[in-house]
Amino acid sequence: MTTVDDWVATLEAAGELTPETVTPIVDAHGDRGQQAIEAVGESRVKRYRDFIVVVGHEDEYIVEDGQCDCADAAYNLDSDDPDQLCWHAIAVRIAEAIDAVDEHDMWYSDVRDFL
């Protein structure tokens, strides 16, 4: 089975999403992997001064130190297994590996006050 470290290394080497780099992600994570790939393609992974945020369809999710604050991560995944990730955390890993994080030179805590 492909691990997160495996597909991240493949992505870093390729520098972009290609059919060859997408397949291991989807094989390892299924629908979560597909959602993450779509989020990266739509520039929904955003780095602020204080957090990395993934914009979902209903809310924004903070991913910090590889961990997400979403309900899927809290209730459905084994936090002790580094290969079980919600799609938000997968999206961050993908975006960082291919340098596709949307950078914002501001504090998310300030931006969040307006939402």
C-alpha cells in the first residue's frame, strides 16, 4: 500500500499533478484523495501568517502540524495512523509538495472575523 510519504515524495519529484502522481493518492485515500486534488486545483489551500486553511464547500478548515479540525478527522480517522487523513490534510500535503499553496500575508484570525 502506498503511504503518504511515498506519494508526497513522488509529487515533490514531479512538481505537479499528473496522472502518474494522482493515481497513488486516489488509490491510498479514495474519495478523500479526489476531493483534496480538486481543492488544490481550485486554489483552495491558503497559507496565512498563523494557519493553513482549506476552503471547503460549507466551511473553512484549519490544518496545523498535519492535523485538521474537521469532524471527519475527529470522529472517523485514527489519529495515531499517519496515513489516515481527512481530505483537508491531504490537500495541504499535495499543495505544499507542488508549491501550490495560495499565500496571504495577513493573519487568518483577522480574516475569520469578517466571515
